[in-house]
Amino acid sequence: MTPGQILVAILLAMAVTAGGTWQVQDWRMGKKLSEELAEQGAEHQKALDAITSEAWRQQNAEQDKRLATEQRASAADQQHSLELSNEQRKQAALRDRLATADVRLSVLLDATDSASGCSVPATPGALGVVHAARRAQLDPAHAQRIIAITDAGDQGLIELRACQAYVRAVAP
């Protein structure tokens, strides 16, 4: 072998050795890098699991709140429906009593009003005028209209209370 060939063989051997060293270093770096990536992936998965768990917890809490609110609103609705039906039953009974002349509506008269020209006696008689006050009986048709008006007012108040209770139950 010539000195040039020996030199080339040495350089070639050095290149192969250097290349192998680089490959080993690259392999070690690749292994280290893949381990770091695996650790980061595991940490990322833990974070995602924690976020998902918290989201499920919050969703369940909101569903529980909504269910409780719906139950309170349902109970309030049943209560107000009962109140409304009781009031309607009382009004119907009163209308029936007015229609059968069981009950008569009357109004107090102003004893000092000389313009009324009403000659209702101021003393109680056999008809049962209360506390000697001057009274006049209302026509049954007018009494029915007055009862209908008060019935509508009572129903409106009951429905208003129901709406207010619903708003209080829904709005925190």
C-alpha cells in the first residue's frame, strides 16, 4: 500500500467511526427527545382529563340546580292552581247564593245626603239592618256584575302571585 492509500484508508476509517459516533449521539438524542415528548404528552393528557372532569362536575351542578328550580316552580304552580280553583269555587257559591236570594248585597247610604231622596228608615227593623246604618239593596243583576268583577280581580291577583313566585324561583 502506498502512503496515499494508507492515508485514504485512515481517513475512511475515521469517517466511519465519526459517522457511527454521530449516529449513536443522534440515537441518544432521539431517545431523550422522545422521552421528553412522551412526558409532555402524559402531562397534557392529565391536564385535559382534569379540565374534562371539572366541566362534567359543573354541568352536573347546573343540571341539579335546574331540576331543583323546576321542582320548586312545579310545586308553586300546583299551589297557585289550588288557590285559583278554591277562589273560583267560593265565587261560584256566592253567585249561586245571590241568584237564589240567599244573600243580598247592599250599600251604606250617606245619612247626611239630602239629595239622594231615599226614604230608607235609619232604625233597624225586622229585615235585619246591621248597626242601624241606612242601607239599600242592590239589584241582583248589578250584584252579579259586581261579583264577576271581584272574581276577575281575585283571579288576576292569584295569577300575579304565581308569576312573582315563578320569577323568584328562576332568578337567583
